[in-house]
Amino acid sequence: MGNRRSKLNQFAFPLIINFILSYVLELSDVAIVARVSTPSFNTNF
């Protein structure tokens, strides 16, 4: 039982890290897009 759990952790941990990394990258991507699009919004007003 304990061996099975460590195997599960070995598999789940990289998945969690991968998920967090992709989430952070997506957030920074949105921030960059917002930063690029805000000057165009400012010139319209």
C-alpha cells in the first residue's frame, strides 16, 4: 500500500508542477496581451 502511494506521488507531482507552470505561463501571456492592448485603448479615448 505504501509503495503504491509513493508511485502515485512520483506520477502526480510532475503533473501538478506542469499544471502550475502552464497556468502561470498563461497568466503572464494574458498580462502581456493586456499590456500591449492598453495603449491602443488609451489612444481611442
